[in-house]
Amino acid sequence: MTASVSTARELPRNWTDIRRDWPGLTAYQRFETTVAFLLTLVIAAVIVIALCRLVMTAFEVLIIRALNPLEHEVFQLVFGEILTLLIALEFNHTLQYVITREKGIVQARVVIIIAQLAMARKIIVTDLTAVSPTWVVALATLVVSLGAAYWLVSRAGATHESMP
């Protein structure tokens, strides 16, 4: 069986399960699922718009203006938009777990990863020579803090999973 066939069968089964389980859900679970579904639609629209902007920017910068993609400003612009798209995709992927009731609404590890992606984007799009040293230290502190938080959450998850 090919991967595309199993994927095609997997998605409808999840939606079928949601419809089947809907009457047994509490009012709050229905509310949570509905909100997650609506957020998914909004994020999907953001993803489409971000992808269109990325394509237009890449075309304009690399083809029309014939700029070198290795120039710092071009790199900042294009990869900033790529990371924006990746952040939206990851957020939307996380919401799919909520809709299909595979995981709870708050997944701390995923939230930290999304924050790390946002920080990476901020570092890429910021001209570090144009900001104060205090700002750079604050940014570095945030990066280290997110790394420490991810390590702690991962460690706690590993400890929790190993408990009988």
C-alpha cells in the first residue's frame, strides 16, 4: 500500500470519528473542538496569504530586481517570510491534534518550539548592527530561556512517560 493511499484513508477516518463521537462529547469539548476547527480555517487563510507573499517577494527580489540571494537584506526578507510560513504551518498542524482529539489543547513542547521558530525569524530579520547591545542581550536571554524551557519540558515528559 502506498503512502498516499494510507494518508487518503487516514484523514476521513478522523473526521468520521469526530462526527461519530460528537454526541458523546461534553459541551466544553464540543466548544473546544469547534474553536480549534475555526482557528484552523483562519490559520489556513494566513498560510495561503503568506505563501502568496513569499512567492511574490521571491519573484520580485530574485527575478525582477535580479538581486543576489546571498545579500544580507535579500536573505533577511526571503527567509523571514519562509519562517513566517513555517510558524503558521506548525501552529496549524498542532490544531489538527486538538480537532481530532488526539491531544489536549495545550502542548507546552509545541508552544516552545513555535516560540523558538519565532525567535529564529526575529534574529534573521533583525539588522543586529542597528539595535542596541541591550536589545541583543535581551534577545539572547530569550533564546537561552526558551532552550532551557524546552529542555525542562522534555525532561519532565521523559520522566512522566517512564513512570509505571
